[in-house]
Amino acid sequence: MKKTLILIIISIAMWQLSAEKLTLFFTNDTHGAYIPSSYKTADGKIELGGYENLYNLISAQRDTLDNSLWVDAGDEQTGSVFSSLVYKDAMGGAVIESFNKMGLDAATFGNHEFDQSFDNTKQLIKLAKYPFVSSNIVDKKTQKAFNDTPYKIFKKGTLRIGILGLTLTELPEKVKSENVKSLIVLPYKEAIDKYINELDKKTDLIILLTHIGIEADSLLATQLDNRIDMIVGGHTHAVTEQPMLVNGIYIVQAGSHLVYYGKLNLEIEQDKINNLDINQDCLFPVVMTKSAKSSSFSTFFTQITGNLDKNMNKVIGYTDVDWVPDKYKETAVSIWQAEALLAEYRDKYKVDIAMINCGGIRKSIPAGPITLRDMTEMLPFTNYIVIFSCTAADLVALDEINKKNRIEKPYDIIQTTLPLVKMMTKETSVTNPDSTVSVDVGGSTLEPDKIYRVVSHDYVAGQWDKYLGFKPFEVLETNDLILDVMIKQVEKQLGKKKL
């Protein structure tokens, strides 16, 4: 009996010696959230998030660890004035430089890394000192993995950790089509199968770093085998307080906007994770934290934000109602923006109607002052004004697709200066006293033979099949940025009005 007990103790000791430890940190959908935000709790307000707090929390822990790895599951870009900065010839370059100096090890592409232009994306990649790993985005011309990094292997102690990266297959629908026209996005399983055999031979642990959404992660896990150990995901902003376990594969996601960061203490032996309890906490709030030491990150961050605050806190106007956007409803802010767009271009281009997509409005502004920061964060996309033509029948088609999108919510709806929400599906022909014929649709009278001129922007025009239900014609592209137009209209219409 004593001999057996000794053997058991020896076996346990040998296992502890052979199991290699790794602390995995993970983030996703940070969206340029460089400063903390206030959140309501049962105990009052709490400040969470911000690059400085994230850096102080993670760096303090990594300083005490032998083996650690920090990965990010995409959408570092778009959402704040910080991510709208042009730094080293790239919009969003300051975000990349911040992650460089914070010590990020690897990332994958979210859809928002492609928001500006293809050249801008390539410049972001060039600035990054960490790899953007992409297994399913392929260059059409070379037929090779975009960025030539379909996977990456990190050596930590005796461990070899393999990272595969996946971006959502709907990427061409999420950004301007011209931004990704030179790329192909492969199905997830097909991309994994291209590399999994060679990666498995070279590694002790394989992590899928994905920007495809928690539902897609879960479905994908059912199609994979135990060569994949974990999925660190993004895109749907899911908060997995404890790891999910699907088909033997752990799945985690850390919400969004740096409310949380993820952390897992792993023990790896014989190509698998031995110690992970699905009941353990894996997300931790990014609380207000100070560091006593100076760093290259803090020096860079202080310099950038100091200059930024001087310019962006300028008040340019006032609103007497809350501007709260909604992707699937007309709101005070979407109505105002559409009318402001029409006011700007009615005389210049003889336009009849203005259209914007409600999902392009990304920030709420409470009643009161409006700053440059507010407008930049409300309209973070580089969308340029376009003028195009359509018919009365096209406008009826728009109403139909708006109704569908409002209910089924595959895409956000279009806000227009016509009361299309009141339109009926069925058209009614009316003979006027002068023998002309008009089409009455739910109270809006459309002239069936008239060509209507519309002012919108290039994202709506480029994604016409999902937003408009008709293909625009007689398209005129301008060099006017919608953000600049809206700032001008705020100053003109609301600049002198004070509460």
C-alpha cells in the first residue's frame, strides 16, 4: 500500500514537472476605445476601459510571468476620434502604435480594419510590429494568404503555440466593395484544412483567433477535431464570463470597447490543455489603474492625446434633443442628418431626396453641446458624398427592402427625406385634372416618369443590393467627406443656438 502511494505521489510530481504553464491574455473589438467610459452599476457609476488602464493591468502581470501571450481578435479600428487620427500615413495608425508599445503579440483582421481603403489597410499592417494572422483572406492575384501570414508559431518556454486567423466571410458586405475587391474570403473550415496538418506537427497548442462571431465560432467548433484547442473570438461583442466548451474546444470572447480583458492560466501537456475549468472566471474589468513607472507607451500616449484634446473638445453647436441612433428605426439624429444632407446639396446638384444608412451613425450625443469629438466619433467612416438617379418604381423598391430590413434585421435601414415608412406596397394610379398620371403610395405622390436625383454616400451606393433594392444610375462621385458636411451643417444650423 505504501509503495503504491509513493508511486502515485511520484507520478503527480512528474506530471507537474512536465506540464508547461502559459498565461493567455485576450482582447477583441476594442474600436479605438482609448479613454475610459462611465457605466452605471448598482453602487453608482464606474469608469472602465482605456488604453492606459489596459496597459497597466496587463504589463504588471506579464512582468511576473515566465510564459505569456496576448492576442487580439480584430476590430482594433473605428469608433473613436483616436482611431480617426492619421499617424504615419495611416488613418488608425496611432491605434497600431499604441498596441505596438503595449506589447500585443498577434491579431487577426476584423471588418473594421478595412473601413478606410485597401492602401490604408496595407499601411496599418506595415506599421504593426505584431503579425496580423489571416488564414482565410486570400489575394486574388497571387492566390496566397493576404499578408503572407496564414499562421504564426510562438515559442514560450518549451511550448510552441500556433495561431490561425479567420475573418468573417461577409467581409465584402460589411465594408466598401472597392476596399476588398482584390481579396477572396474563404469558408472557415476550408481555410483551416489548408494549414492544420502542418501546423499540428510543429506545435503543442493551436488557437483559432477569429472575427466571425460567437454563433459562428460555436458552429465551427462542431466541425473541428481535437487538433484545435481553443477559439478566441470577436465581432459579436459577446461576454463569456467563463469559457464555453463545444466539441472539446474552449471558446472565449471579451465583450467590446475594453470593458473587460481576458486572461486564462493554462497548463499544457501532450498537445492539450489539462487544467481548464469551464466554471473559472476568464474576464476581468479594465478598472482605473495607475503605474508608478514611465514607459515608451505612456510617453507616446500622453503626447498624442494631449494634442488631440486641444482640437477635438471644441464646441461647434447645440442640440435640444438627445441624438440616440438606432440601426432599425428613424430617430431624431438620422432625420436631422438626412435633412442636413439635402440642405447642403439641394441647390448645388438639384437633388430631390437624401438617403443615409442608420447603421453609419455610431455614437449617441445627449441634449446639449456638440463637439468635434462627438461628430468624429458619431461618423467614424470615411464615406464620400455621391449623387445618383433613380425612378419612382425604385423608390417603391427601397420601401420594400426597408420594411424587410426593419423586421428581419439582416442590415440596417435607410433614412430618407421622403416619408417612405408610410408607403404602401401597392401603387395607386391617379389621373390628374390635366390628364397626367401620378402614382400615390401611402400619402407620398411620386411621378412615375420622373428621374429623381438622390444625395447619399459611397457606402450606400456601393452596397445598393442590400440597402436600396435598385442599382443607382448616373452616379456622380464627389470628394466631399460626409463628416465634413455634417460638421459644416451643425455649425450653420445649430452653432448659434444655446440651451
